[in-house]
Amino acid sequence: MFDIGFTELLLIGVVALIVVGPERLPSVIRTTLGYVRQIKSSFANVRDEVERELDLNHLKEDLLDSKEDLQDSIGYDDIHDSIDDLKKTSEELRDIASDGYEYADNFIDSHVHDAEIEADLDHLVRSNQILPNANAEADTGIEEDFAEKAAKKNKKKKQAKKKAKKKAKKQAKKLAKTQENQE
């Protein structure tokens, strides 16, 4: 620690003997040695803490290097990019499905409304409210053609409505399956 030789120690001892006196010299030496021990232990503690910190920093750097090597070896960036692509695809499928539901709803609503009008018209024709003289005009065949056409249209619209519902259900099931698979 300090470069103090034997002669310097002897000189310090003689000066201490003269200044303190022979009676108090042993207690002063004990007190001084106690302070020296405390200072040495404090320096040792500081040195140990610095060494631990340096070891921890070294270990932390090693762990970070290992983490980067591991991420590079398993293709962490590729996996992250794949997950982002899957998320985008999922959002696109949701948009397509919502557009399909909206289209199906609009299609069904318009055809249901048309079918209701046709059914009302058909009911009126069959009950002879539109053509009160249907028996008189039976020779022309207009009433039968009109009623048959209305019934056929009504039937076609009901079939179209059923097909649209089935198609919408199939699309909903497909979307649900793709979302389950992605999760």
C-alpha cells in the first residue's frame, strides 16, 4: 500500500513516544491500528464490490451475446415477420367476411322485400281483388300467366334467399375455422 520501510516506522514511533508519552502510547497504538484495520476492510469491501460489478457486467454482456446468437440461429426476425403477416392476413379475412355478411344481408333484405311484395300481389291475384272480373277474362289466360309468373318469381326468390343464407353461413364457418387455426 504505502512504501514505508523500517527506518520510517522507527522514526514515526520515536516521534509518537515523544508527543504522546510512554503511558498513553499503547492505547494510541491500539486505536490507530483499529482505524487502520477499518480503513483496510473498507477498501477491501469497495474492491470486492467493484469486482462483482465487473463480473456482473461481463455476465450481462455474455447473456446478451448469447441471446442475440440464439435469436439469429432460430430466425427470430423471420418468426416475428411471419406473425405480422398472419395478423395482416387475419385482418384481411375479417374485412372480407364482414363485406360478405354485409352483402348477404343486403341481398337477403332486398330479396325478402321483393318476395313479400310478390307474395302480397299473388295473394291479391288469387283472392281476385286485383282482377275482380277474372272469371270473365279467363278466356284470355292473362290472369293465369300473371299468377303463375308471380308464384314462380316468389319461389325463385325464396330459393335465392335460402342459397344466400347457406352461402353466408359457409363463409362464416370458414372464417371461424381460419381464425381458430391462426390462434
